[in-house]
Amino acid sequence: MTYKANNPALKSWVEVPKDSDFPIQNLPYGIFSTAEKSARAGVAIGNHILDLTEIQSAQLFNDLNLPDRIFDKAVLNDFMDLGKKVTIPVRERISELLQVDNQELQSNDQLKAKALIPMEKATMHLPIQVGDYTDFYSSESHATNVGTMFRDPDNALLPNWKHIPVGYHGRASSIVISGTPLHRPKGQTIAQDAEKPDFGPAKLVDFELEMAFITCGKNELGDSISTDEAEEHIFGFTLFNDWSARDIQKWEYVPLGPFLAKNFGSSMSPWIVTMEALEPFRIAGPKQEPEVLPYLKFTGDYHFDIDLQVGIKPKDSEEKVVTNSNFKYMYWNVVQQLAHQTVNGCNINTGDVYASGTISGNDPSSYGSMLEISWRGTKPVAMPDGSERKFIQDHDTVIMRGHGEKDGVRIGFGEVRTELLPAK
């Protein structure tokens, strides 16, 4: 589908720096506050935030018949719950207001002063009330690497992997906004050849480079969402760091999978880039063999060419980029993931988070975790300050970035950065 707001020729009267993640063709949604303004919805444009509460109060959304004060809320759930029939026209209208030849807001200096907020004056908040959280395991390279390390290299993928989008239900309460520090988790670990576990801080804390989609619109318990219907339930995407304690996970994951190794924290970027803004970056995914079951078949392109990067910044030192990957390195796509999630009648809600699983390419330079980059610690990464990293150390800050670029337009996600603090 073609959206007017995606036109690469559009220019805004708001200054957008070169290489900004937030040109007029993006318009991602977030929740912000300032010293004078309570938490509310805004849209990123260049280095500014457009205050949507002020725009609605000025009656510039009147033709859209929106509920009163729909943007004057501390989360986006109620707005997203209106569905694509509303959210798409809202994005198109915001695009109109910001275009260089539109004077409705541009010439209203009083409103402009209230509605256009410099980003440096704003505090960003988790943009949604997260109800439920699913983490998938959908990168073939990552699954193969992990299977090679911990099982038989000749049978790295488990028999079910190419038949179902493998996933598990994670902990929603510990999803945090970018900039929120996390403490090194504590738990049980077991030394090589030991008979009994020890308790203490995890030694092998790792990042996982992921993307996450956010759902809008629920289905009733017992009803499923098909691959044809799934896009209507995907509002947009964020960057996602699903932190992992590898040594805790090694001890606990049999027979039921990750628990304490994962639930101590996951970090999300503050801006939700809409499904519509990513339209230009859709590409075909890999051929899926063996042939998938009918409920997982789909038409159209649902992989995305989004460059991803991870850097590690030690305290008092400069950052080292440790991987450059891409969202296209996925085997299972987002509509298959949502169709599988609901095929048994599982009900979803607006604001649910569905993470991709670690995204790794075939080349070591594109691996999405330190487990793979350092290959279980056997290949340490040299840092600019002379130290080495096998896994994440206390006071390291992990920074993830992502953007797509096409026809001279860069659509980005900003970044998600998190400092790892010592265990409490």
C-alpha cells in the first residue's frame, strides 16, 4: 500500500538535521514529559517532539473525530486501540501539518511555541502499558550458533525449529525504557563438572540484539489471527535488548526454558516506528523449507531491511561497535509469529510486546550477542581502553541503534542504551 506520508520528496518546515532518524517520512510515536508538561503522546520530527495534546486542543485533528484528550495520557494504548482505520489517518494528518507548504501550524507562533518541544528538554517514558510479552527465537543463524555451541553441530537446530516460530512467554513487568540502568542479576549457577550449584551474581551477562513489534486491537479468547489479518494488529516496532545471564540460563533452562536468566530486565527504545513508515523497507524473506503448514503460509513481503548496530561503552572510555546486523536476517516473519501465537485461540491485547529473538547474520561481524561474538568466551573482543570483553562487565553501557535508508530517506529508531550496574 502507498501512503502519502512516505513520499520521499516531502520536506518539513521543522529543521531536520542530515542523517536524522526522524525525518517527516517517519513520525514515530512516544511518550514524553517536561518540567512544565505531564507525560503525554508526541511524535518525533528532527530534534523536536510534536506535542499531540496541544495539536488536538487547537482543533487541528477535528476532521478525524478522535476521542477527547486521547493523547493526554501516560501511555499510547488507548490511541493504538482505535485501530489502523484511525491511526493511519492521524499519521497522514500530522504529515500534512509538518509539510513545508502547510501554514496551519507553521504560521501560528503561539501554538508552535507550545507544541514543538526540543528533545533535550524532554524526558522519555515507556510508551505503552505492557500487558504481555512474548520472545521468539526466529533467526536461523543465531539458533544454529547456539545449537552448535551447546549441542551437536551436525544437529544444531532442534527438529521443530523449521516447523514453528519457537517462542516463550517472558516477564512484562521488567521491560524498561532506554536509559534505565539494570543491576547484574543473582541466581544459581553451576561450575563445569560440579555436582551442586552455587548462588551469587551472574558472571556471563549478555545482550541480545532484537526488534519488537507492538500489537493493537484484541482478538477474543478462542479466536485466532491469520497471517492475512496480522498486519492490522501490528502498530509498530521498537529496538529491543533482551538481556540474558548465560550462566544462570545454562543451569535452569532444562526442562522449561529461560526464567531468572531473562526476567531481570529487557530494554526498549522510546519511539515506536509505525508499520506504515517501514513500508519502503519490506523485502522478501528466505525460502522456507520444508514447506510450512497452511496457517503459517502468507502472501506479501514481511521481512524488513533495517540495519542494526550494537556498541559497548565501558565507564570512562569510548564506545566500541561490536556488531553490525540487519532485521532481514530472520527466518520467521512477524505475521507468521502473530499467527502462530494465536492459532490455539490465545487472546492478545493492545500494547503486547513480541520480540524477534536474537538477530544474527551468517558472518561473525553480524552476530547479535556476546555469546556468539566471543564464541562462549574463547574469542575476547578488544576494547579501546585496552581491556577485553567476553561478556558485559559492570558499568558497561550497551547501545543499540537501527535505521533503514532508501531513496535518500532514512527511517530510524533512535537508540536503546542501558548501563549494567553491579549486583545489589
